[in-house]
Amino acid sequence: MLTTLHECKEKQELYIESKPDILTALLEMAKIQSTKASNRIEGIFTSTS
């Protein structure tokens, strides 16, 4: 399992180095979606504009 974990970490580092713009965009989308979902759970509704 440790070997597999190490291999995955190496692959992750390659993606970070080769495609930082895509990963940054995905991270931003994930933050927005997480915030919206958390707000909905709390009963907070906002507009998208």
C-alpha cells in the first residue's frame, strides 16, 4: 500500500507541475461548490449574480 501511495503522490506532483492552470481552476470551482452546498445545508440561499 505504501508503494502505491508513493506512486500516486509522484503522479500528483507531475500534474501540479505540468497543468497548474487547470488545477487552479478546478480548485476554485470546488471551493465555490463546497461553499454553496454548505450554505444550503444551513438554509442560506444566495443569488449567482
